[in-house]
Amino acid sequence: MPDSMMTTAASLRHSPFDPLHLAVRTQDGLQGAGIGLIPRDFRGLVTLRVDLDREPTARQAVTDATGLDLPTAPNTAASQDRLSVLWLGPDEWLFVVDDPAPDAGADLQTKLTGLLEGVFAQVVDVSGAQAAIGVTGPDAREVLERAVPLDMHPRSFQPGQVKHTLFGRHTGVSLHLKDDQPTLDLYCRRSFTGYVWRYLEDCAKGAETTLAVLADR
Amino acid sequence: MAQTYRLQDRGRVDLERPIDFTFNGKRYRGYAGDTVASALLANGIHLVGRSFKYHRPRGILGAGAEEPNALLQVESGPRTLPNVRATQAELYDGMAVTSVNAWPGPDTDVGAVNQLFAKLFPAGFYYKTFMWPGKAWPYYEKVIRHAAGLGKAPTDPDPDFYDKRYAHCDVLVAGGGPAGLAAALTAARSGARVVLADENPEFGGSLLSARETIDGKPAIDWVQATLDELRGHPEVRILPRTIVFGYYDHNWIDLLESRTDHLSRKPDDRPRQRMWKVRAQEVVLATGAIERPLVFVDNDRPGIMLASAARSYVNRYGVKPGNRCVLVTNNDGAYQAALDMQDAGIEIAAAIDVRAEATGPFTERAKQAGIRILPNHGVAAVDGAKRVRAIKAQPLAADGERLTGASRKIACDFVASSGGWNPTVHLFSQSRGKLRFDAETAAFVPDRSVQRARSAGCCQGTWGLMGCLKDGLAAGAEAAKAAGFPDTKAGSTPKASDDGFLPARWLWTVPGEQPVGHKGKHFVDYQNDVTAADLLLAIREGYTSIEHVKRYTTTGMATDQGKTSNVNALGIVSQARGLPIPEIGTTTFRPPYTPVTFGAWGGRDVGDLFDAERHSPMHAWHVRAGAAFENVGLWKRPWYYPIGNESMHDAVQRESKATRDSVGILDATTLGRIDVQGPDAVEFLNRVYTNGWKTLKPGMARYGLMLGEDGMVMDDGVTACLRENHYLMHTTSGGAGDVLAHLEEYLQTEWPELRVYLTTVTEQYATAALAGPNARKLLQEVTDIDLSPEAFPFMTFREGTVAGVPARVFRISFSGDLSFEINVHADHGLHMWQTLMSVGEKYDITPYGTETMHVLRAEKGFIIVGQETDGTVTPIDLGMDKLCSSKKDFIGKRSLARPDMLDPQRKQFVGLLPDDPEEVLEEGAQLVEVLKDAPPMDMVGHVSSSYMSPNLGRSFALALVEGGLHKHGQKVFAPMPGGKTIACTITNPVFFDPEGERLRA
């Protein structure tokens, strides 16, 4: 082995985007680019599975723990401050803590698990299992319509909605539309980060637009 | 380079922008706005290629998608495109086009010798001639393909890129002629999201080729005004150069947009073509109509073209197809073309009209214009092989089935032929819409849509311009309304003429001097070289169904899809069988409407994006370490880590030995992991695994075997009890997704009463397996967990920190050696790995890949699901029946009790030792007990895994052998291709440390 590989890591943590060696733009904004991709390096992610009909106390417990009411309308999300909760299915949600602290996910998991004591539910920290990519810019919809078969038009996809679909040919993603800029967060399985990122770059090329890599926040 | 046939006073080409191009290496000039076909005609060129089967000289027949003859090779080298219709290809500067199926060229084609043997190539000649001997077909096929094929596919990688996208709309309008534009207009006014696509660079469709007026002004003014309004609607997408080619279920529609095909310099940053996958709420088909040629003798001679095409060349492109024209028609409408040609200065030598009486509004105008009409005449013969020189007209007998009386020869340099019109129902038919035969126009028209679609204009049999506009306005409004948008006032229909093309006479075969099939050919399908005689032969041979006739003769097949031939073929069959056309039926039109490049189909899913690669958090390290990678599902896993020029064999030997001698490290991140929680979790595990789980306490782990309902091994792995009612299940790397789906299905459909939740956590963790006698020493240096055998026994796990980060360490072993599997948060994976590598230096830590993992586990007789098993192997076959609990039920248990499952002669899992310790068996090699001189021999099993082991100092293998569990010590043979035979002894499959002392150390 070459010696260089034996040296200790510069940091204890590596985001899913580290291996992509992205040239993140330092100045603010799109600067004329049609689409901006934002590597959201670290996030706290926690899944919750519970049947609200079977466990009537769960909803209040979640509100107590997070301040958020679980969205029950399919394909919707609720957000407050730096916490969002995404509807994934009739008995499944994903909490997103917009906080890069290493324990952001684990802390929320502990809190939820504690408040759901005695309730048939599953709370799992999946912070490491998924990657989040912010997508923004005037051509964001045009670019995404090359990667996912969803209708991205504002008439059928409104801020506050979250949709789950096939990306490219190989993997599933969740898309959370946050505002009508539009700004979206795309969630994919961690191991597919490179595929998804390169695919989006190629989609931007196909859409004949320019892409910028923007810093998170 | 003079364009002798260019008209200066008409046409839409830009005379200010000359364009130079080459055809078969010779330079010519055209103008911007030309197609290759119009530019060739401007230069007096009709002969462009040779036909598919007979190598007959062929010219330009049409002016659009219907062209069956003028298929050209565009450019050469990696960008070349074969079989491009010259009538659709826009001309650009420096364009190089060549003829196909003609060598050395269309003028002197060696393959033309086929014409002399035409009698040998009747309908179905493939089936008749090349049937014997069957073995020789691959050879025949090669020769036929070379002789018959059309253009040549590129052989080099494609330098261009292609875009592919999805789109959704409320109303898709296919076709930008008068009906399509009108439909888009009313749909757009409602606020609906509209996609309007047309294959041409310019919108207007038939109006581009016409000289008609709308509201008293040139029709093109209306086109412009309509486009201007459409562009003002923000929800309208206007797609020129975009052909709608496929119509599938649920209004799922494919479009192909050309982005750079028409450009001289192709910009690097623009895709060559774009495939649109559109989901439309409602569809308006405004695809127009295609004129059909008349079937007369030698009607394929260069210079013979559709009357509508001739009109198009004159009016749209400002090109005279010739100076002296003979019109051959069966209908009134064709005289409109003659009048336009005459107006452009073309002499109309005569009009051969097969109708008993030449009547109708255009006919009358033609008479007034002094055009000589020969009513009730047929075509006796055509003079001129490479270019029509004259046509011989002769009166028809009363029944129209033969000629009679005196013939007269009319000199001409081109012929305009019209046999009526076919509504372009291809897309409608693709959508499975039902067609209806309209006897008056002798054409199939849309009857009932089965999807949310409607047709407008000529494609539904509305023939006048005003009618088309009216149709379009109504269809657009109706479609928008059906998509949920408010009613829009269509307003008054613009004023335009409203002429059809009737009256007509349906004479499906125009008789010649000789009966059909003798001297000369009556072509029906030009592209596939099918004649009227071929159709008649097929019927004589008993092919009565039109579907059989189609396949036997190949009429209407391939890229042409019967655009000009379909109804003519039906008419001939109908006449021969004495049945009306509706009873003959019609064949199915298939997508694509016109050919689509493979580049467009592939889109961006090529090269690096063809297959997604899944990477572990340590992947970059493996790459830097020079690992060779293996595909496991979509994962890229390190296969082995060669040092310098080391071969795979040497690397694997080194890694295997180093691990057993000291310590090795494997990236085991890809293992599937499922978090299992709930009060009924243990009951759930009991049902999905063959073995029992009730005694598993928190902190402990157990190997489990999972079967399908058929009793066959489906997956295996270790499951740990994290705490009460909370388990972490491991699956195989490749099986993770299937296992989760399998378990969820049972929970949701079979056992909804079980209170269990599953969540995949495969990617939450990064995992390194440390294996070898020094694993404990190394790990102890970087962890706060007590690793002593007493505190941390085999098949348990502990939580603590490793390399300063939180970790869960399992003491489990797939290598058969002392082993710890360290799981950390995926973000910490690389750090953990690098720390272990760094600290492990003093133990000569060796990273090993999947191949060494396979060797090590095989030495221990550990199976790999998918390698030792193939979906037909039970736990009993594997000698793992002890893992099948008799105290409980589990998925697959009942199947295991079937008599066949208990058959002692089933293939069973064994070890194999080749007699020669240097000989490594091939995986997949068949095994026999009784050796014969040559196959066939009775096979008793096969080799499933085989390696050279540095630890055993010899080769060994795993195998499945009939009754093998009771054959230890017996000989089997592996006869190999080439005559070599490898003798082996059946053994117990555990070769290394059979007592498991190292494992538990």
C-alpha cells in the first residue's frame, strides 16, 4: 500500500458527496445558471413507522417531541424551523433535522423513542443511509423532468408536497418541494449519490442549460 | 452546379442562401429550406438508389414521411445515419449523402443482376429457398443480409449525445397542419397545457404545399398569425422538427425531436436528438393524409412520383420535377396538382384517367386549362429504366380488367400518379383505436377511439380545408374541455375552400399489355419490393388471411409500415378473393411511425450512466489502493487488490494466506440490513427463518436460513437481538431488496395481525470485517470494548467506540477465522477503515476482496446463496436440515415434506478434492461417475465453487452431487472440453479447522 493511504483521516466524518470532489461555488446565488445543485452534506434523518389508528396516542406524542403535527394527507410534508416531516406512506414518515451536528439524528431518535414508550412504533436513525441534494433554479423543473417521470408543473406539484418516484433507471428518490423558486430537496440512498448527481448533471446538459454547484446555506 | 429545375417565382426556400452538398461524391447546390429530395430534383436527379430485393433503379416517390424509395446514407464515419428519407432530411451546408443498396452506385449497380433472376425471388422466397439444410441458414442469412440490406449502421462510437425527457400535458396535438394548428389554438385559449408537435421545421403541414387562401389571404398568413397567438400562451409548447412516432396505453406517447441533424456545424453542447415521453390527458391527432400511388406496370421507374409530391415540390420548394408531365389518376383531386404544375410552366402532356368519365370540379378546370385528358385509359407500358421517357396509354375494357383498342405513346420526363388518399391513421391504430372502411373514399378512417383521443382533419377523412379547420377548432376545444378546462368559444371558422378529391374509380390494379406478373412489375410496396403478382401468388398458395399475406409477402412491414401500400394491397387481395375490403380487414400499424435512432432510445442511459454504480463509503480508498472491482447487484465491491503487476491468482493467494496468518480486512458494507421491531418480532423471525429465535437474548446473534414457499433456500444471514422486541437482520448483499419486499409482503398480506415494523438500514452503516489470528490484538488497540473471549464470545455483539467513533461490533465470522465485524455510522466508515489500516500496519494488515472472501469461506464449507444454491436447493440438500426446526412452522416447511424433497438421490452439497492438487476445477463443470469416451454421459452433479487454497496447499471445490451426502470418499470425474478428464474424490465440505477452534478463539 502507498504510504499516503495510511495517514489518518483529516476528519472523522465524510459526507456522501466527498468522493465527488465537487467544485462548490463560493459566491451566493445562481449567478445566471439555470439550475443549482446543493450538496447537503450532513442532516439528521429519522424514520417513524406507526399506525395512527391503532395507536391513538402516538400523534400527540410526536407533536410533544417535535412541535409538528404528522401530515396524514398523502404526499405532503410539514415544516417548522429546522425540522421537517415527510409523509412516506400511510404508516411511515421521514423526519429531517436541518442540522449538521453528528448527533442530530440520534438525538431525535432518542427523543421520539422515549415519548413513544409503550406504543407499537418503530423509530430508526437513518442519517447515514440517505443523501440529500438541494435543487433550485429556474430550470430545475425542466432538468428534473429528465430524471423522473413525475409532472413537475406547478399545477400538479405544489410547495409542501413530497413525492416518491423512480430516478433514472435504477433507484427511487423522494422529492420535497419547499418553495416555488422552485427549491426542492431530493433524497436518495447514500450509495446512489454519485449516480444521481452525475445523472442530474447530464440532465442539465440535455436541457441545454447551465448548472452551478452551490454551497449549503 | 446549375439548378436547372429551380423555379424562381415560387416556393419557400431562401434563394439568398445557397447550400452546397454532395450526393454520391458529386457536388450539388440547393437552398436553405430544401430537403435533400427537393435539392436533388432541382438538379434534375430522380434516380437515387436501388430497391431492396431486385435492385431496381428507384427515384423519389413522395415528399415526406411516406417516401419508400429515397432512403439515403447521411454522412459517413461515426455520425452516419442509414436509411434517412431524403424527403425528410433538411439540407445543410457540406452535407454528404450517398445511395444505399447500390454498389458502386445507383447508375451502375452490380446487384442489379438480381433483376435477371427476379423469377427466383417470388413472395416467400426466403421460406422456400433457404429451408434446406436447416443448419446452413446462418450462412444463407449472412449472404442475404449483405445482398439485400439497405444502409450501413455506424461501427464507431457515437460522438453525439442524446436527450430523453418526460413531459406531461393536458392536450397533445400531433401534427401542425391546418387541423392541428386550429386544435392547438382552441385548446390553448382554454388555459390547458398544450404540446404541439410537427415533424417539419415549419408549421403549416399541407398548407406549405398548397396555394390556397384562408379568409382571402394566403394560407401561410393564417399559419403565422396562429403561431404568434400560440406563442403568447405560456402553457403552450411548440415543437418543430418533432415527430410523434409512438402511441401506447394510457396516452403515453413518444416524440422524437431533432436538434442538430439539420445543422452544418453541430454544437458540442446540444443533443443531436431528444426523445420525449409524454403523458397526455387528451390527444388530438391531426396527422393528415398520404396519397397512394396507382398500381400500374413498372410504376416504380424513376420519375414516377405521387401527384401530391409533385405539387409539393413545385409549390413548397420551387422545384420542377421535370418539364413534361403525364398525370395518371383515378380521381378528380389530382388535377389540382396538374393545374399548379401547369401554372409553374410544366407541360402537362396528358392526363391518363382510369375513370370511365373524367368529371369533377378540378377535372373541369383542367379541361378549361387545355389539359388533354384520356378518360377510361390504362397504362400499357412505361418506357425508360433509369428515368421514365414515355408512357403508353391504352383504353380500358368495360370491366377495367384489361386493355383494349389502340395504344398511344406519350413522351414525358416525369409522371404524377394519384390513386386516392389514405388518412394517416398510424397513430390512431397504434392506440388500438378501431378503424372503419369508408367505401366512398376507399380508405380506412378512425371509428372508435379507445383512449382519450380524437382525430381531426384529413386523418379522419375530412378532405376540404375549411372542414379541416372546423374539425381542428372543435377537437381542440373538446379535448381541453375533457381535460377539465372551461369551454372556449371556437369562434367562426375562417373562410377557405372546401374541396375533396372525389369522384374516383377504385381500380386496384391498372391492367397493362400483359397479365399481371408477366413482363414488367406492378409494385404495391416499394420499400419491400412487393408486387401485385406476389400478393396474388400468396393467395393462390392459400394465404387468405391478410395477416398471413402480410408476413408471407412482407407487404406493409418494416420501417415503411404500409404508408403508401396498405390500402392498395387490401384492394388487390379483396378483388382476388371476391370479398369486400372490410371483410379482408387490415393489419396493425406498429410504432415507430418512422425509424428512430438507437441513440435516441438510449438517451443518457449509456456509458457510465447505463448501470448505476453503488459505492460504499470506503470506495474511494479502494480505488486509490488499486482494487479490481466486482459487480454484486449494482454494488461495485473490491474483488482483489493487486500489488504492482500481480495477477489475480497471485493476489488472491497472497490475501488468503495473509488473512489466515495474521489479519485481513474486508469491506462488508454491502450486506443487507433490516431493522425489525415490534412486540411480535420474535414470532415473525420464527416464521420467516427455518430455525428458532425464542432463545436469542439481547446481545446475541444467530445464523438464519430463509426459504421461499417452495422450500428452496432464498437467503441467509446473521440476525442479532439488539434489545427486547428489536432485532437487526442481515441479508446477502444481492438479496437485500428482494428479502425486504418478501418480508413486507408477508406482513401486509398474510400476517397483518403481527405487530412488526421493518425499516431498511443497509446504508446506515459502514462495515469492516477484520479476520485472522491477529484481529483481536489489532482491534483492541482502537476500541474500548473488552474483546476477551470470555467477555465477548462468538456469536455475540458489543457496542462501544472504535477509532473514537460509536460502533457496534459483531463477533461473527464468514472467513472461519477469528473475526470481528465493525459497524459504524456511514459518515465514519472511511475514518474507521483508515484507522484500522494505519494501526494494523504492524500486523501487516491485508485488505482483501470478494474473491479471497470466497476462498476463505469455501475452505470452511460455508455456502453462498446464489453460488451453491440456484433456487432448486433445499436445506436438506445442503446438509443443513438441523437448522429446520421441527417445533414450529416456517415459510417453506410444508414444501420440504414433499416426497421429492426427501429423495436421497437429490443433488446434495459436498466437497471435492481433485486427485491432482494443482488442478483447479472449473466452476460449472459437470460431474460423472461413469466415464465414457464421448458425451452423452450420465451427469450426477456440478461444481459450484472451486479455488486454489494456499492454506490447504492444494486445490479444492464445492459441488452438488446426486446423493452426495452419502458418497464421501467416492470418485467422480469432470470431463472437460478438449478431452481432458479431472478425477476427484467426494469429501466433507469443511476443509479448514473442522472443529471451529480458530473461529471461537
